Amino acid sequence: MTKVAVILSGCGVFDGGEIQESTFTLLALDQAGAEYQCLAPNINQMHVINHLTGQETDEQRNVLVESARIARGKVLDLVDAVPGDYDAVIVPGGFGVAKNLCDFALKGADMSVNEQVQIFIQALHNAGCPVGLACISPVMSESLFGEGVVCTIGNDEATASAIDEMGARHQNCAADDIVIDEANKLVTTPAYMLAERISEVSTGINKMVGAVLAMVK
């Protein structure tokens, strides 16, 4: 059975993983008959947002602990995950990706990816395994795959410009669709970077998961 690693960035769109995108990813994998394992780095979040008011709080939360909320407790510390145990990897969105899995939220085009995340994803990529990135996650594309990689975050001009500045090639895409870079076995979808309806997110995530699974050797 195909086994897919799903890397989460916490729990909550503004400071962690986007819950609906994460849930749709897990559901699509299960409905396709694939096995999955949620992973997350054991690090503190950049900050904590009150999702009711949108204001930053004085709380401190851990990415692994918060990711366990989405994974119903079944989440593995990324440092303990063995890349060779998996056939593919998917990263749902949420601004926790740009704040916890990388520092795009702070540094824009000068960003860097968390070392654990980079090592794990590049290990699968180097082994010929497909990768799926949703929402804001494709900002990591150039760091993970190198110059010229093709990806999408939808049509946000500022983010797309930063992606191009880093050396990747951004391609505009509808919220419910995907962009596939065949050479790098990378599938990306805009999700809530562009979507206005939950159904659009579901459709795009389903297409992404299906394309990733179709690339598994």
C-alpha cells in the first residue's frame, strides 16, 4: 500500500496548519486507499493568534503538539521520521507553513526552509518520490527543488513575484485546479490562497492528491 507523509505546521490558519486543507488531504488519501502518517517538527510556533479577533497573544505553543489536534494524536516528530518509509509527501497550507516550516512570512524572497523539513522532503524528492504542496506551501519550491521549478499559489501578485524572484516559475491557476511540474514530480494547488468557497478547496486538494498518487512508482 502506498504510504504518504503529511507534514503539518500546527493547527489554525493564521499561525499553524489550515485545518480544512489538512482534513481534505487526509480524507482524499484515505478515500484513494493510501496510508498516511502525519508529521510535524517539534518546535515552538513563531507566535500565537487569537483566531476570533485576529490579534497576537502572549501564549506560546508547540507545532508538534498543535498538529496533534488535527491528527487526533497520531502525529510523529519529523526528526524521527525515516524518508525511506514513504512513497510521497504532501504539505497542506496555512500561514504556519510561512511562519513555522519556513520564514517566508518574515523574510519574503530571502526565506529559508526549516532544516528538518528540507532534509526530509529533499530525501524523498531525490529518491524519485512525488511531492504535493498546497496554498502558501509552494513558496518553498525553489529551496526544495532548485531554480526553474514550476508551481502555483493562485494569482496573488506579491507572492507570485517573490516566488519568481527566488528562481522558481510561478504559474497562475484557479482555486480548484492544480499545476504539475512533471520533471520535479511536484503538484501544487492554490487552495485558500485563492479560494472563496470550501468546495473549491476540496476540489483542488482532491486533484492534487490524485496527481501525487498517480506519480508514485
